[in-house]
Amino acid sequence: MRAVARIDRTLCLGTGLCEAMADDLFLLADDGIAVAQEDRGPEDQGRGERPERLRAIADCCPTGAITVAEETDSTAGHESKG
């Protein structure tokens, strides 16, 4: 299991707060909407810090566009297209 961020592209306003908080986890795409960076595997989980960071960033999202789920490796990394 690993923590995966999903972004509801219909809610995201592209404020960039998520990218400012963690540019290794989020970036703004060319259309100005946030995109979650791909998890690089076990080394990206780092002592449980990633899930905590993702949840903290999701809590700060002004529109609630970011959600965090615990998923198995086979289902992780799929982003909601809205």
C-alpha cells in the first residue's frame, strides 16, 4: 500500500499552493491545473513522510481538489480526469 494523491481537475483553480508546498509531489501543467507527480516507488515513501505530506497539502488546498488514498501498487497513480 502507498499513498496516492488525486486531483479533481474540475475543482482545481491552479493557485499553485500544492506546487509551492511540494514541487517534488505536484506541478502545474501547461493548462494551469495541478498534476500529481508519479510516485517513484518505495524510495519515494521515505519513513512514512509522503502520506503525511500529501494529507497536509490536501488539507491546504483552497478548493478541496486534492484527495489522498491508500492504494495497492497495481492501482496507484491514476488521476481523476473529472
